[in-house]
Amino acid sequence: MDSDTEIVSIQNLSFSRGDRKIFNDISLSIPRGKITAIMGPSGTGKTTLLKLIGGQLYPDQGSVLVDKQNVHQLKRSDLYTLRKRMGMLFQSGALLTDINVFDNVALPLREHTTLSESMIRSLVLIKLQAVGLRGARDLMPNELSGGMARRVALARAIALDPMMIMYDEPFTGQDPISLGTLVKLIKEMNNVLGLTSIIVSHDVEETIGIADYIYVLSEGKIAGQGTPEQIKNLDSEWVQQFMNGHADGPVHFHYPADNYHKDLFEN
Amino acid sequence: MIRFFQHLGHTTTSSFAKLGRSFFFLTHTLTASASVIPRPRLLTNQLYSVGVLSFLIITISGLFVGMVLGLQGFYILSDFGAEETLGVMVAASLVRELGPVVAALLFAGRAGSALTAEIGLMKATEQLSGMEMMAIDPLKRIIAPRFLAGFIAMPLLAALFSSVGVLGGHIVGVGTLGVDDGAYWSQMQAGLDFQDDIINGIIKSIVFGFAISWISLFEGYDAIPTSEGVSRATTRTVVNSAFTILGLDFILTALMFGDI
């Protein structure tokens, strides 16, 4: 893939926490203007990958290029300039709990621009309208449902019109209606605003429904990649187990343990 | 035996690492403090929550401490027929020691623990991480205003504590035990030195305010982002603040009033 069409390029990345290797020499690239999903079971370091892309964590080896800049070699001020162009939607929403919805969405605008308060008001209302929560502007974050909080966080993430958005488990713990709303919003944002979306998720159905390209991670490696069609037909036992949700397979149901009989009767 | 030394080594290195992180944190906070100036609103909000909301506990405690001092002082001084000097005794104890120290201990319990819990929970709910990803430095937006607020509020609260305490001593000494009103005030005026007593007391409370803000914000920022981690950090704030206040008080007193 040439560098004009790819927005994030990860090369030979290794990262470990303590003795545990989270990523072992992985390379992947994320195309501009598309929805790319990174899937895998809990604990495979999907969120860690987003934090590495955002420059919050440092890799042991390898490089992460975002828009042709090496994230981990940038000066702090340049990193902050780059971050203004990347939005991130946290699983919890990460809204500031001491200010209301309006001020939360206005926060990046107030911090990073010199726009007048009336201009900021219009922009915030436009963003809130886009996620359908213009009427909720005076609520405090603790008065919002989980799905609403995530939508407010989405409005805040697009406040500065970034070039890409990273979604951390956007579908987890949502009721069917907010799930549908989020899926629709992510797709719309991508098409209407021409953003690049990176979705980290283990919700197979929803992700397959909107992703253009999928990477499946397992034990620090890329276990499979391709378009949703290709992934469904991929000849890998592991990927099939994950995609179809089988309880046993290459990933065992049991956490490694001593012999069961011995454990019960010989102690 | 080997395990003991391993444990000892681990504890030592990790506490030095923590000390290093805390100094790193302090220098960053101090440099970030300049960014509060164009946004005074952030500071006033924090002054309200750490300062104004501590008003009641400081006032009531100050009043009772002053009343107890008046009572105890009167019984001891009257043995020597020196009850007229009650005013200077109450005021000197408050301004030199009890004002700064007790107000600081109360402040650490009331405001310091709240700061740690707040920052720790912000960390646990990814609010700090979220700000970083929005290219907003949490040290500038969250930590620095709180640090300055603690630093400014502490001397004012200590002064309030001492003033209310002097009134409490007056209520008991003059109001109920019959010390002469004029003697209470004039002895105080004559016996206290502005430089030696009042300024030194203020210096103490500034140092304590600095230490409490530093400890409580750092503990919150460094907390393990789980409910257990935040609860431990809050406890550490109160315990470490108390040790630090009492230890610093001894050092400062020795420097100010002793001949060391």
C-alpha cells in the first residue's frame, strides 16, 4: 500500500507488559477513508494498540507512523499537534464528570482554538445534533445512559474535525437500540465527514457489518486479515472459533491447570 | 533469608522510584502552573472546593481548640497568679504551632483526601487519558489549578483557625472565668512579635500547604486505577500528610525559634 492511501502504518511492532509479550513483531496498515477493524479476544492488547498509535505508550521495538510521522519520535508539542487530528472514543466515554454535556463537547474547541463563544456554541450544537443529543446539552455526564455518554464522547471526538477516529470497544455493553444507533453513526461519520475509522472490538456481527477491512489479533500476532467476506471464509481454525464463538477449539475452554483427578483426590 | 533481602531490595528500589516520580511530577506541575493565569476561572473553582468548603470544619475546630486552651491555660496560669497573661498564652500557642499544624492536619483530611480520590477516579475512568488524547495536558488543566488552590487556601485557613481560636480563648477566659478584657488583648499585643510569631506561623502554613497539595495530587495521579488502588492512595495521602506536617513542623520550629 503506498503512503498516500495509508494513514497509519505499523511496522515490526513489539510491546510487552512485564514478562508478558502483548505484541510480537506485528505489522499492519490502515487505509485512509475506510473503516478498519481490529478484532480479537479480550486481553489481546487491542486497547494497547490504540494507545500505541496515540503515542500514550512506547513500543519495545518497531515503529508507528501516523500520517507519515513517527509518533514515538515526535517532540511533545508536535505529538500534541498530531493528536488534535486524531479523535479517540474511549470505552467509558471518558467525559469530564464535573462539567455538563455542552462544556464537554466545547472543551477541545476552547482549549485549542481562539473562536468566539458564540461560534463555539454553534459548533457544539452542530456536533451534538449530529449524534442526536442537542436536547441533552445541559445534562451532567452522570445523568446520561451508557449509550448517550458514548455519543457525547463521539461528538467531542469530532469537535476539531479530526482526520481519523479510534473507537475502543464502541459496541460493548449497549442495548440493541443504542447499538443500532452507534453502528449507524460510525458509518455515517465515515462516509459524510470522510474520516478514517479504526474500530477495536470483539463484537463480531456489528463489526463485520460495517468494516471494510479486518485484522484479527491473537497472542501477539495477526491471526488473519482481509475483507469481512475473506475473514468469514478464512482457513484458520482459530479465526473460525473466534468468529463463530465456539467454546472449545484452538483456544481451550479450560485455563491451564494440573490434572483434574489428581487435584481433587490426591491433596 | 534470600527472600527477605529480595523483598527489602524491591521495597527500597520501588520507594526511590516513587520518590523520583513525585519530584518529576512536582517540577511538571510547577511549570504547568503558569498556564493557569490566563484561565482564572479554573483556579477560583478549585479555591471554592478546597478552600471555602473547608471553612466550616476549620472555624468550628479553631473555636473549640481556642476554648480548651483558654480553660487549661487559665487553670495553670492562675496557680501562679498570672491569669492576666492568658491572652498571650492562647495567641502564641495558636499562631506559632496549633494554628498552622492543626489546620494543616484538618486540611489534609478534608481537602487532601478529596483531591486524591478525585484525581484517582479521573484516572480510573480514563478522563486523564482522554484529555491527553485530546491534546490537553491534564497537568495544566486539572493538576495545576488544584495545586495552586491548595497552596493559596492553606495559609488563609490557618490564619482563620488562629483568629477564631483567639476568640474562643476570649469567650472562655474573659466571658466565663473572669480574666480582665483589657488585659487579655493588651498582653497579647505586647507579648507577640509580628516577625517572630505571625510571619513564622504564616511561613509554616505555606510550607504545609505546598506539601499537602503535592502529596495529595501526586498520590491521586500515581494511584493504581482501581477502586482498591484509589482507596489505598487516599489513605496514604492522609497518613503521609500527617507525618510530613509534623516532621516539617519540628524542623521549621527548630530553625525559627531554636538556636540550632
